[in-house]
Amino acid sequence: MAAVPIAVITGASSGIGAATARQLAAAGYRVVLTARRKDRIEALAAEINEAGHQATAYTLDVTDRHAVDEFATAFRTLAVLVNNAGGALGADPVATGDPADWRQMYETNVIGTLNVTQALLPALTESGDGTVVILSSTAGLATYEGGGGYVAAKHGEHVLAETLRLEIVGTPVRVIEVAPGMVKTEEFATTRFRGDTEKAAKVYAGVEAPLTADDVADTITWAVTRPSHVNIDLLVVRPRAQASNAKVHRTT
Ligand SMILES: NC(=O)c1ccc[n+]([C@@H]2O[C@H](COP(=O)([O-])OP(=O)(O)OC[C@H]3O[C@@H](n4cnc5c(N)ncnc54)[C@H](OP(=O)(O)O)[C@@H]3O)[C@@H](O)[C@H]2O)c1
């Protein structure tokens, strides 16, 4: 009997990561959920197992290289890594943005993805058919006012994906970048505005149907389950109401 392929998902405690864990589990992967909040990933793993699929939880901060390396020792072989952990902090202009926020966004989005990808690349290669997904953003492709620090970090992730693809071509690992536009998830905007739910709500105000976490998880699952010889290099997905980062149709 063939072994069940394993998929590691970072940032699986909420939003896109949690939805991706559910969908990849339903698609036949044994999912390994990682994030800093143990209670949330354990509850999600239990939910997935109760649904008849396979999931385990592992508490992990992607910026802690030592912990990431220790986590990676559990994998001799790995089919899929979804680098989803990340997010934005603040929406200040360049003139007044807090360097500490910029540093933290770079650390989580870029160095976090670098840490986990480096640590798991040997196991992905060993599988003979590995897939690395990097969840960047349309902020990784174009800028917008007030986005500076996040845009810089997501551009960094985009460059990481592009460079890695060049460097490992010919090895049995493909690199998929998924770049979503506006996604209404439970925590993204609230984290960005440090718990200010009023400011967070304004991000989506009057937008009839922003993308959901499930929409992005569906996109990731589709890309990951393409035949082995197919590589979805970069997939941009936006809601219909959004034509660019700053051009959004609002009804109010
Ligand atoms: N929402 C959007 O509009 C949108 C659009 C494009 C791209 N994205 C990207 O999509 C990804 C997921 O976003 P989301 O909307 O689902 O946001 P979210 O609900 O805030 O989820 C962020 C996830 O990242 C985890 N995380 C943050 N820092 C971490 C760290 N140091 N170590 C490990 N895990 C960490 C969080 O878990 P813990 O706090 O439990 O660690 C959480 O599970 C992010 O990379 C984001 O930049 C979002």
C-alpha cells in the first residue's frame, strides 16, 4: 500500500492556512499543522481527524531557526510544504512607519519562509516529487500607499520564490507562488491594525464579495494537485471587485 503523502502547512491556526489544511486533508494528504498557537492547531487537527482525514499539530514559530530545524528532523520525506505564515503590521506611510514593524514583517514573511523551506528542502527532494508553495500576495507584485513595509516583505517572498525556482530546476521539487488580492479572513486586518476592529472592517467596507480563506485554499489545492510535470509558477487571484491593489469597487 502506498504511503499517504504528507503536507506541512505553516500558519495553520487561522484564515488561509486553516482552510488549506482542511482542503489538503480532504484531498488525501496527511496534514501537519504548524503555528504558534497550540490550542488552535490542536483543535483543528482534532476536527480534521474526526472528519475521517489525517492531521497532527506541531507548535512552531517560523522565525525560530533552531525550532524549525528540530521540527524538520521528523521528516525523512515530504510531499508538500505550504509557506503561509505571515501577515502585515501597520499601514503607515514610509515617512512615519515604524522600523520595528518593517523588521518584524520581513522576519516573519521572508526569513520565516526561508527557514522552513531550507530546513525541509532535503525531505521534499527525497520524496522524488516535492512541491513548495509560497503564499505571497498581490502586494508582492505592486505597491500601494501605506503598504510600504508589507509590500517590501511580500516582494522579498516573491523574489525568494523566483530565485529558488531557478536554482532547483532539474531537481524533483517544484515551486508554486500563490498571490492573492483582498481576502477577508478572521484575523489578517485586525492583526494589521493591532486589534482595532473598526479600522479592520474599513478594509472590506462596501466590497460585495471579497475572497474568502476557502477561495485561496481551493486555489492552492488545485495548484498542488496538478500532474507532477506541471508547474504553476505564479497564480494571482483577486475578488471580482478588485482590479488592482488600490482599485476596488465599493458599493458604499
Ligand atoms: N488576508 C489577505 O488579504 C491576504 C492577501 C494576500 C496574502 N495574504 C497572506 O496570506 C497568509 C495568511 O494570511 P491570513 O489572511 O490567513 O491571515 P491570518 O488569519 O492573520 O493568519 C496568519 C497566520 O500566520 C501565523 N503566523 C504569524 N506569525 C507567525 C510566526 N512567527 N510563526 C508561525 N506562524 C505565524 C498565525 O498563527 P499564530 O499567530 O498562531 O502563530 C496565523 O495562523 C499571510 O502570509 C498573508 O500575508 C493575505
